[in-house]
Amino acid sequence: MESLASLNCPEQVVCTTPLSAASIWQDILAQAVTGELMAAMNYSALSTICDDPDEVQEALEHARGEQGHAAAFAAEGRKIGVIVPDNVNARYWKRIREAFKRCIAGRDIIACLIVQEIMLESFAVASYTRVGKAAPGSLGKTFAAIAAEEEGHIEHAMEILRAERACDPQRFDEKVYRLHLDVMTTLTEMVARDCRNGQCELCHSSCVKSSLSEVGLTTAELRGASLQQYLKTLDALGLPGEVTLQWVTQLPV
């Protein structure tokens, strides 16, 4: 896997992508940039409730990494001749951010890790990996490289969360379920077939979902891959698969 550093290039516009495809990638990148910026905000907030100085620094380092990811995605937009917007107050992202802030207000570091590392990163890893296969040139390579980095975040958090679950599996699983209802409901609404609860407020014109097939993607694929990654991560934590599968089947379609 190529590193992000090896993908850097002069910030000049080389518009070789057809306008229609560029517009679709602009909307996809807008979701990615916004998600990374929100992750940076989450990690920065997490640093304020950590007592150990090393944990504080680690959270801040993660925040800088997510900001770097956002910058890399924005740079890819410039290469195809588009300006990538971001909006952490967009409909769905704002709801997820508010859920995370409730975990911060409760000074619940474990809940913060479950939301950011298990739920949000599962969606990022799976969707970025799939987009990386469909996107052309350096755009695809950047998505794939960032997916690999995000997967490392999940692996690191797993050690902490497995140890926490070992202390009281029932209490841990109940916490995961509460957060699942709060956060995963919103995430799956984002990748549902239709925007029944209103548009995402990031697409630059009409909803991009119906046009994804033009660049080799579908919401069904992205949703399916993301939920599979989520279930795989919950399995690795030790949660019973027959239980978590029921959780997922109850999510919005």
C-alpha cells in the first residue's frame, strides 16, 4: 500500500475527468472530508477527558492525522477541478457529532472509542476501500491508503475495548447497543436507498445517490460493505454474532 506522503503532488488543477463524473466525485469527497474533520473534532474533544498525558497526546495525534486525511481528500478534488465543500453541521453528521458530545459530557472514554473507532471507522474503512477500487488514478489510491490507516485505528482500540468487555461483558454489550441505536441508525440513514428524512446538505445540487452507478458505485454496496465491516469488528470484540446480526437487521434500509 502506498503511503499518503508518496501520493502528494503539486496543487495544480489537472481536469481530465468529465464534468459529470467530477461532480459525482465532488459529492463523495464532500462526505469524506466532512467525516474526517468531524473525527478530528472528536479526537480533540477526547483529549480533554483523558487523565494520562500519553493518552492526551495520542488523541491529539489522531486528530492531526484526521485533519491530514481531510486535506488529502480536498487536494484530490482540486486535481479533478472541483472545490470540495465540508459541513460538520450537515443533517446526519451533526446528529453523530451530538451523540459523541454526549459521551464527552459523561466523561465516558469507552463510549467515545466505541463510537469513533468501532462505528465510524468501520464505515470509513469499508466505504473508502470500496471507493478506492472504483475511483481512478491517485483519487483511488488516496482512498485506499486512508482506508488502511483507519483500519490501524480500529486495531489499536480493540485491545482497550476487549479488556473493558472482559471486566463485565453484559454491561459492555448493553452500552454498545445503546450507542448502536443512537449512532448506527444515523449512519445507515446516510447510505439508505432514498433520503426519506431529508437530504444530507452536502451534495452540491441534487442527491448524488442515483448517479453513483456512473462511477461504479451503489448505495447498496457501500451500505453492505460497511455493515459487514461493523459486524466483523463486533465479532472481534467478542459480542455474540446472533445478537449483533439482529441489531443490524433492524436498522433503516
